[in-house]
Amino acid sequence: MIPAKIEPISITPIREKSVESIFNWFELHKQSFYILGCSYLRDQRQLEDLFYQTILKIHKQLSRFKKETSFETWVTSIFIQTCRELSIDGRLKASDEGEPRPDLFQKLDQLNEDEREAVVLTYIKGVSREEAALLLNVSEEKLKEHLFSGIQTLKKELGYGQCVNGCKEYHKHYIDYLDRTMDRPKKVDFEIHIYHCHNCQEDLAAFQDVMLSLRDLTKRVEDFHLPPNFMENVKARLTERENHRRLKNKKRKRMGIVFASIFALLIGLEVFTGTFTNLYYAYTEEDEQLRPFLQQGLGEMLNLEAESDGVKIRIKSAIADDVQTLIFYEVEDTTDDNQYAINNFEGVFVKNEREIMNHSTQPRFYPPDLNSTFNTEKKNVYQGKMSLRPLSKDEGIIELRITKLLKLIQDSSGRNFNPFDNTGNERGEWNFEIPVTKQPSVEFALNRETEVEGIPVRFDKLTIAPTTTILQFAINTEQPDKRIDQLNFDNLKVNNKKVIADMYGSLYLDSQPEVNWNSLQTYFDPLFEKKPKEVNVQFKSASLTIQDQRTFELNALQEFPQTFEYAGSTISIDKPEVGQETKFIISNHEIKNRAYESLHLDFVDENGYGIGNMMDSEGVLVDKNGVEYDIHKTPVAYEKIEQPRYFTTVQSIMVDTLNAPENKIPKSLRIHSYNTTKYLDEVVKISVK
């Protein structure tokens, strides 16, 4: 369905760029608004004028827009008011000539204005009942009355159940029952009545057929074509107005003719095959993670459903490539306000995995997205995605069995770094047969070398797959005093389109290692680019190990703490706790401008052998501005901190001193190396072969 809300990203540019940007916004939303306009008006000239006048009104009233409502809802209210004005305006009487009015709108013409508006907004444009009531300035109960009477009228017009009428006292429940919003006790009572009443069974079935027919139209909005030059004509009028303000009342020359093809397209609306998906799915699919894939024509809507103990799982779509198989799902708790997610590593089984999947590749983990608009608004429904192994064949049927769901915790404070409530997991059994077709991936050879902190880094390959983008690179290991343990990227820009790097950083490849080079790869968001010309890679951070071995003699006769200078810092060995095992505490609480974050160290005995086992450590998390976070007192979402660094402040080492000399003090402390993180902002430009 066409959503009632859009992302707020377009509002600021609209305010800045005025009429032109408002027109561009309508260019993206033209199909849904054109169909809404067709329910009021009759020909192309009326509809062009409708778009034209609405854009001017929005421009004039833009300063009144308040963020309490979505921008699209506010625009829709102005659009509807303009529709009402033009539909009764004698200056814009529809011509009796030309193609007959399409059958759909002829049927809608039989409804009164209240019924038509309620039906079109709810089932053609697809806004929620709550928002439709707001737009029409009526209560939700009144809206349901209009919907019921409108669908009953359409039921007769379309020939569904003409001679059957159910029990009048149960009519008020039809909408809530079919929309699955009825309270459970009422639902049980209603279903008991339906079970025993044959007339209500037939009447409800016919009523449902009409609702499904209307909703089926919304699934094919992407196939609907506006007349050629429709938006160009609107833009031409706006441009003329801007260029000739003093002549705005002059009768304008019509820019085109009414195209007969629009009527043929409207008549064929119910039989189109779904070829033109981009614009429709850009603003109709409410799942923010699935929407970009459907925009690109990847995958198809499946809507497979299974229920266990009041919890429904819907498999919305599946997209497969050589990297993974992405499953987009929705979990609904029909009995309580709980949100559940699927963990692909726990309680998920592919019964025919051996036959259809590639076992050389592991599935990826996607953490729950609790910040999406849908998941924050819904209390009992969660939309997510999970990864399975890639297909070993070009197509197949995945026999999926799910036995466990993980309960999620919504935390409005944003401090919760663990979204799972392990005490409330849901067990059951949900089985699906999911058809999938593997989409092709494209690999591009890269040949670019740069340096990070003086260490050579080489870019080898770019893989553009439908579900992800992979950058393969290698780090040189020849330098004896320094190495890069982890190299993280911020983003990848291809043909001026930017994609963000995976939050889990880079992974080492399992392939045969190359002499003096470690090969790694980083995952980025899907790119949806088929012919990259130039790749820009922006670094984020590098985790380094600096080899700087020093040995510090311990004096058994000297009191503790004993201190040493290392890497510009003072390190303290506190008084040991002596026993069969002696515990040594090494500390440095001064973190400002400290060169290292952690140390690799041990103790040395009289024979020069390393002794001691690292037991535990303490530390503090610090952001770019030096603000400290005590993760032991307050949970912290690591990824939300700007340029975080974790400084170890205390390390404890346990040394077996049962058979040691009488003083039980090791000969020396040996520091092998230290770790540090460098934040980067360099951008490397790479030509693509």
C-alpha cells in the first residue's frame, strides 16, 4: 500500500528550494496522488490543474507546516481540499467527449462523497484508518461507518453476494475483523456467530472479496502510467508562472492534449504484471529494510504466513545471491504487546540445506533494527531480516523451520546495547516453503595501493552483489615494529552513491595466504550499481600493534608500588598479594594523551622464561572529546560514541610462586608491545577495471 508517511529527509530541501523542490517531491509521489485525484476529477486537464494548484498552495502555506504530523499527511490534506474545490468548480466541468470513464471510477462514482473518500484513502491510497480519519476530520468510528456502507454499495455494483445480507447487528464488526484489529473476546464471539450463521458467512465472504479487490489494486499501482508529458505540463505552468508573475491571471496556452492511453491503462490496471516497480515500492512498502531491494526489482512479495500459539510469522520476501540468502520477515504477537526477532543462529533450520545451499560460506548476522519507524511505532509487531547460506543452485525451495523467537526490549533512552530479553523467548514451530532465485553478482578488479600509518594497504577487488557490497583488500606485514590488526572503513562511494560499512568491521579471508600480505574483506550496504566508474574509499580507523619490547627489573627489597616509564606513561606495580599464587596489579589511571590503550606483557623468572597468567582487567571508554564512560556502571551503546577508545587502566597477572624463591617476586616485568587506535579520514580514489 502507499504509505501515509515518508522519511523526513525531503522536508528541509523543500523549505529551501521552494516551488521547484515541491514539484520534485510530487514527481516522486505522482502515481498515488494521480489515482487519488482520479476519484474526484475526470480528465487530464483537471488533474494537471489539481497538481498545479496544490503545489502553489503548499508553497504558500509551507511556513505553517508543523512536525507533529508527517509531511505527506499534511500535503494529502491540502490535495484533498483542492480536489473538493475543483470537483464542484463550474470552470472545470469534465468533457463528455473522449474515452469513457474507467470502470473502477464509474463504480466509485456511485458512492456518496463521504464513502468515496473513505474507501479511496483507506484501500486505494492505503493510509491507516487513524490517519484517514484525521485527513477527513471524522472519528475513526464514523470512518468505519463510511467504509462499511461504501463497500456494501460496491459489493452490489460489482455483483458480489447481491441477494445475501448478514445479521445487521454484526455489520459493525466486519471492518475490524477483516483488518485484524478486533479485541480477542469480541473476535471469539463474532467467529462463533459466523460459524452458526450461513447468511453472515456469505455476506462476510462477499464483503471480504470487495476489500481484497480494492487492496489488490494498490499492489499494482506501480504498473499505472500517467499520461505522457503530464508532469512536464505541470512544470511548464509553474515555470511560466515564476517567469511571468505579472501575467499570472492571463489565460495560459494549453501545453498538450488529453492522451487516450491513460484510460486504456486505467482499464488494464487489474491485469498488469508488475514490471514497473521502482516508484511504487519506493513509497508503499512499509519495511524500510526491504523497500530498497523492491525498488530495484530484486525479489518479490511472498507474504507466506504461519502461526503458533498466537504468534504469527510472515515471510515477506527472499533475495539470494552468491554471498547469502536474505529473508525478510515480520513477527506479530496477536495476544500481547511483545516484539520478537528471529536469530538465524538459534532455532532456525533449513531442512534441505544439504541439497540446495553452499556450505563453504557462513551466513551473516544482522542485529535487530529497533530504530525503524515501523518498529518504534508498533508494540506487538517487528519487521526484520536474517541471513542464510547462499544457494548452490540457480533456484530452489527453502524448507525453513523455526522453533524459537527472541524477545526484544524497546528502550526509549537509547542506552540499551543488548536488545534481547533472554527471559521471554517464545518457542513454537513455524514451517515455510520459500521459493528463491539466485541473482547474479559482479566482480571488478582493483589495482590501487596506499599507506595507512606507514604500512602499505592494497585494494584488490570490488564485488557488487544484490544483497551487499564487498571490498577485498590486503595489508602488508613486512614491518617488524608495527602491524595493522584491524582496518575499518567508514563508507564506499561509487558513481557518487555512498554506502556505509558494516558495523562489525573487516574479516580475514580463509583463502591461501599470500607471502607478506594478509587478505581481508569489508561488507558494505548494497550498492545497486552495475557499471562503477570510480570508487572512493574513506577510512575510519586502524587498530595497531606497536612492537616496543622493554624489560623492567623488579627489586624484591624495594617497597611497592614500584613504577616504570614506558611509551611516555608511568606504569605502577602495586603491592602483590602473596600466596601459593601471587597476584600482581599493574595500573596506569592517567589516560589523557596516553600513547597506548592496552599492553601485552608478562613476568620473567630467573631463567629468562615468561611466567604468569593474565586474569582480568579494568578500563574506561573515552570519546573523541575526552568524555569518559564507565561501562561497568552504565550500559553504553559503543557504536553511538564518536571515535571511542577503550583504555585499560588495571591489569592483574597471577604468578605461580609455590616453588619460587623465598621472596616470591619475579625477576622482571617484560612489556612486549602495546595496542592503539588511530582514527582516519583519508579518502582513496580507485579506478575500476
